[in-house]
Amino acid sequence: MAKPLNKLLKNVVRKLIKAPLRKLPIVLEHAWFVSPKKTKFAVWYKDEILEDKDAPSTCVATCDKKYNPLDWIQISKVKFSGVCVLSNGMLLMCRPLKVHQRHPESRKAIVCTRNYRPLKYPGAQSLLFSLTFIRRNLAYWLKTEEHRSLSGNIALLGNSVFDNANYYHFWTDVIADIWYIRQHLPEAELPDYYLVPLSNAAWQWDVLSMCGVHESQVIPYARHEVVSLDKLTIPIRDKGAVNLPSWLCRAMHDMSGWSPKPQRGERLIFVSRADADRRRVVNERVIREHLSDRGFEVHTLNGLSVTKQQQLFASAAIICAPHGAALTNLVWCSSGTVIIDLLSERHLIPCFRDLAAQNQLFYYPFACQQVEGVTSGIKGDIVVSDAQVDSVLDIIDQHVPRCGDRISAQIEKTLSDKSTPIS
């Protein structure tokens, strides 16, 4: 008798208490949150950038029959996009949960109106993410000495992911936001300052300087806990590594003043992740030996200036690399450059496929087996199978004749050097 009664009570509690509590955040969002298109405190500039449907696309090839076609990660596109200019707004700067192990200065911002109503828009950080999240940040928000007021027109850049040290997100979320704002606002309404997710890396300041942003215009996310602003400009669009806007490559070129060379480069380059702490290639030595036989150079980009990275990728005919932020540099390649992307089978992110298409490159993805012991696709190391190595070599052999006589000479010289005895 006791067991059926306990079961009945559990069902009653689940239906009458737990289920409504799960819906409470949704109810609160509808009642409390406000759309940037509807609040009386904001001016809304609708997205006016036309998608370039006639733009030429890359030759996208899936080279491993086992994963053909690749099951790319997909998410819904944002429901609306544009630029919101909010008067007398407020920002609550949020720390990520400790379990996520992010950079100590990693932050995202919750945008509120003057009457403390959070803005609800695609990609916005929710105040009601979890009770743990609220407890993690509430103590900082309640410290009145940490409240600051900033004058002028300030743009909130990025604010897409809790990652302030990633080369890809810095270019595509932060820098592209500046370009996006400039496409929508009249010159007199452009921001005076920029709130930027910074880890204070030297390359970030190099990128900002390259793109015409002065150090005095930059306000790091982590500088304040609660910020009141006279005017806040918020770009709202697709960000991250899925659903890239069709203008993204053009925006990066425009912001950096980059003009791709009309002729493809001639170098054969393998970009190593041996110095990374995740997504390394376990059998990289084997791959490097095969590639070296075909004249490939091996590079790690850690410590290489942004300008040097641009020059390296612009000089390439073929680039082979494990999937990682370094491949963001493919936007500096000339049309027709070959990109070979070694992905984890558990982390099939299409960002470089889409960037390659926008830049008219040949793109070959390989879904490689992830090593046992790590479930996260974003962290696990990979193994490139023998069959995949053979397929990579076939692609190289297919494209090398198109890369000019100097590449053939480079390969011959490499082989000659290896066969020449040392006296």
C-alpha cells in the first residue's frame, strides 16, 4: 500500500509543482523581457544587407565515403536581424559557470532598458539561464561600488559566446560587428567607443589597430560589473560558427583593408596543432612524413603576428590543417586555393566550409575518428585513418599540377635534398 501511495504522491508533485516551475522562466520572459524592436527607448534599424545569392561558391567535396554526406551541425537562423540603438540602457556583465573553465576575464552582457527590463533578442544571454548562473553573478551585480556610468555612443561587440580569446570569434563576431553597424547607421550616429570581449592578447590589439580601432576607443568587457550608458548600439545577427552571413568574408576584407591576390600562391602548407591543448592529431607524425615527401612546409601559428599569418595563407596553393581557429586565415587566400580540413567526427562545424565558399576556394572536409576517453567533440584529439591519409594525398596529387611549375620544382628539390648524401 505504501509504495503505490508514494508513487502517486511523486506524480502529483511532478505535475503540480515541478512542471509549472520549469515553465516559470518562459512565463517570466514573456512578461518581463522586451523586444528591441518594440521598446520605446530604442531605435531599430532593420537589416538592409542583401544576401548575395549569385556569388560563386566553392567546390565542396566530402572525401570519406564513411561520412558522406557529412552530418554538419545545424541550428536555426536568427528570427530577425538589424541594429538596435538603446537610450539610457544598462548592462549586467556575466561570468560563465566555473565548470566551463573559461578565461578568467571571459564575460557576456545582459542588456536592460532604463526600467530594468532585459532585452530579448536572438543570441542574447538570458538572465534566467539557471539558478546557479544567477547565484554566480548576483553578488557582483549588488556591489554598488562596481557600478559605472559611461557617456557617449558605445557599441556592444560580439556577446555571442563565453570565449574572449578565440581568433575565429574575434574576427567573425567582434570585428564583423563593427562592419555591420557601419552598414546601417548614418555616419553621425556611429559609435564613439566599443565594448570588446578581450583577453588582452597582443594579437587582439594588432587586429583592432589593423581595422582602424584606436586603443582609447576600447572598453574591455571585464572592466565593469554593472554599466549604465547614455546610448548603446547593439548589432543583432547570426554569429558563431553556424549560419554564417553571406557577407562575412567581405566584411573581414573591408575592415582589414585586405585585397586577395589575383593569382593563387604556390606554397604547400600543413598547419600543426601539436602545440594546442585540444583537438590534436594523434598520428600527426605519419601525416607530416607523407606531406613532406610532397614538398609541404609545417607551421604552427602560435606567436606568429596577424600580418605574418595573412602573408602565409596568401602564399599558399594548398593548406592542410586540423580544424581550429587558425583556419580563419583562409579568408586571406586567393581564389582557387585548396583547403583540407581535418575535423572530429563529433565536432562537424561548417564555419570554414562556408568561409571557403565565400572566398571561392576548394574545400575538402574529413570527419576523423575521435580518440576514446573524451566525449566532447570540441576537446577530443583525433586520428586520421590510413584511408583518409590516402585520400588527402590523392587530393594533393589532383591539384598540384594546377599550382604551377614552381611547386613541381619545390617538390623535386625537397626529394633531391632528402636523397643527397651528407658529406
